[in-house]
Amino acid sequence: MVRDGEVVQVDPGVEVVAKKKTQTVARSWILMDCTGEGEVLDVDKYAIMHRVHIHARDLRILDPLLSYPSTILGREKAIVLNLEHIKAIITAEEVLLRDPTDENVIPVVEELHRRLPPVNVIRQGQVNIKEYPGGQNDMEASVEDESPFEFRALEVALEAICSFLAARTTELESAAYPALDDLTSKISSRNLDRVRKLKSAMTRLTARVQKVRDELEQLLDDDDDMADLYLSRKLAGASSPVSGSGAANWFSASPTIGSKISRASRASVATLFVDENDVEELEMLLEAYFMQIDGTFNRLTTVRDKVDFFFSVCLLIVGSL
């Protein structure tokens, strides 16, 4: 058995491959803080667990080598999020994203960098307006976003996965209708095989879309689960004014909560401590993306039903010949 760091006397090619594999495993996370800046972490799973205070079973959900359904879990100090290729851990002040060099994850990293900076950073001009595709209007829209840090990060992930699955659906739709036209014009083994492959691809994509849809629906049906995702509120409760100067120190260190205090005309800090069962803000966020993924699911179901019908009819015709 070879220990870490031990050089094995084999041909150079094998040694190089081993090094590359080790580097890939070690650098599989990117940390993005509340300013939107990213840093690749060279740490093991135990360091990740200690940093975000989650158990090994929660981290296992994000293992790309294991097959887990789409999941959004609220823990005491973190949100564990597994949505297809988007595997992340969100806290009240930072995001840990797995496999940041994956071609499907890179756009998510870029969007997090653009949208995570808090309101007060944008107002102070610390964010380059060129990073906002919509220019001044886009930046002003971000300024008006008063959502907690964890919700901004969660929205980026939801938006990305909904857009990704919608794009895959559009691709299959674009391929399905011409294939059906060809099949109805001429029933041949080639056209049947083409439609059969599309049918299988639609079945697989429908299952993936349904997993995301079902997870959002289950979350929306449970107020307690939604309340668990309010990380900033839980952190604020733990650092309430009754605990002394700890609260003041925490507020000054938290751009999200700090900006909310200033925006409320420096009203009483108690205004931040709303009913812990109030989940309206998150419910509206989840509902918007549930409607989007539900629309994608309905589109897929409609096309798949047409493909199933024509494919079955053509098989019957072939069988009767």
C-alpha cells in the first residue's frame, strides 16, 4: 500500500497520472465569501465538515461518485444543496461549491461572484459596474435586493439548475418534432431507432426534472423545513441584544444584517427578529422557481406523450405488415 507523498518506482507516465489525480481530488471546492470573491480550497472532507458544522452523512450527499436525488437540506448553520451538477454548502456568510472547474459549474461561479456582494458594498462603489451585463440598471436592481446572503446564493443555484434543465428540454423538443415528422412520412428502422433514442432521453430527463420539482414542492409544503433555511435569522437570534455586546459585534461584522439596520433608518434592532415561523420571503422565492421547473416538466410530459403515441402507433403498423 502506497502512503501519501511516497514515490513509487514505476514508469514516469504512471507517476504523473497519480499526481494529477491527487491534485484534482484535493482541489475540488471553491469558497466564495460575502464579497463575491472566490478561493480554491486545498482541504479534506473533515476540514469542510468542521468549517460549516455538518455531519459526514450530509457531506456524502454531495459526493459526485454517489447517486443521491436532488436535495435542499437546512442544518443549524448551513444549507446543504444537491441539484444535479450544482453541489454546494451555503452558510450565512459564505458558499462552498464543489467541482468549480466543471463546464456546467463555471457559469454558477461567475454568477455568484456577480450577485453575492451585499448592498452596502455595491453602494460604496466597491463592485465594478462592468461586471453587470445590464449595466447601471442591473446594478441598481442588485442594490435593491435586501435578501439575506443565503437566499441570494440559493437563488443563483435555483436559477442555474432551472435554466439548465429548461435548455436541455428545448434541445430535445427541437429534435423530437422533426424526428416525428420523418417517422410519420416514412416508417423505417432508421427513423424508428431515432425516435426510440429520443424517447429514452426524454424519459431520463423527465426523471431528473421531476426530482428537482418534487424537492421544491416538498420544501414548500413544510414551513419548518423552510424556517431551517433562514440561517441569518438563526444567527441573529443566537447573537440577540440580550446577550450583551456580542450582538453588536456580530452586526458590525455581517454586511447583510448591517445593511438591513441602516436601511431601516436605524430602527430598533428588534425589527430584525421577526416571527421565526414567518417564511413568506423564502416561500415566494421557492414558488417562483417551482413554477419554472413545473413548466419545464409539463413541456417534457407533453412532448414525451406525443412521442410515445406516435412510436406505439408506428410499431403497431409495422407489426401488422
